[in-house]
Amino acid sequence: MAARIRLIVDDGFRFTLAWPAPAGADDTPCAPAHLDYGDGAALDLGVLCPPTAVTWREQRQLDLGSHRYAGAGPYRARLTWGAASAEALAA
């Protein structure tokens, strides 16, 4: 899976998955996803499918919800989607 996903953390606790623009044919498969918050808590996101070239403009970002940390950070959150992964600092 060549897709390079991004994990965005807003306000230190709001998580968003940003999909790359499709490179051509819509052949990127759906894959299981998992978000590790970096403090021992994690979220199984189930199977996520990337947007197509037709839907990417409206679906290029996916809200993953929020997570409140018990103590001061920063924490290194990690999103895994199939073979792709992304990290971001959360405070």
C-alpha cells in the first residue's frame, strides 16, 4: 500500500486522518486501521476505505474523534492503516 496518510492533531486532543490525493486508478484497497494515542489508550477504527478520485475533494479528511489525556504531554500518537502509518505529537 503506497498511500501516505497523515495524522493531524488539533488543540492537542482532536484527531483527523488526511488521505493523499489518488494517484490514478482507484485500486487502493480498504484496510484495518488502529489509532494508538501514545498514553496506553488505543482505538480500533475497523476497516477504512480511502476516497476515490471522484470523492476525494469532499472526503480527503476523516474525523477520528477526540481523546483527553490524563497528564501533561507531549504524547506521540500513531495511526496505522494497513501497511501505512503516520505519527503526530499530541499535548
